[in-house]
Amino acid sequence: MISALKTMADKMKIYSVGTAWLTDRSGILHETIRVDASGAMVVPNTSRAAEFNDTKAFFVKKLKVTAPTTSSSPYPGTSATAAGGKEKPR
């Protein structure tokens, strides 16, 4: 799920407004949900398609920037020694 919701405070009420998108793991859009002070309503996916694409691109870019590297070897799955590095003497 991806969302662009804002939390609002009106007198004694706190609620969210905006749009949420239900996706599968690969990011394919299945349902668009519009949220306002009166509740949530499913709307046509085409009604917010551009906003969905922009929001999805933002999160994908952020994920790529913050993803840690998991291998210290230039050859994933290979140790530095096997990749041509030198083992330190004990």
C-alpha cells in the first residue's frame, strides 16, 4: 500500500485526508481509495493515476538511495579472498 495522507485536526477530531493506493508486491495498482473527514471511498484508479505514479516513483527513488550494500566484495556471493583479495596472515 502506498499513501499520500495528511493528518488533520478539527476542534476535537483528528482524521486523515488524501489518497491511498492498494498494490501488490510488484507495485501494480489494484485499488484507489480516497479518504476525507466523512470517511473512505473507493474511486476509479484513473482518477488519481498521475498522483499514484509520482508517489510511487518518489518511494522507489528513496528506496534506491537508502538501500544498504550487503556485499563488500565486487563480486556478489564471492568472498574477497576468492575474488583475488589477499588473506591476512595470522
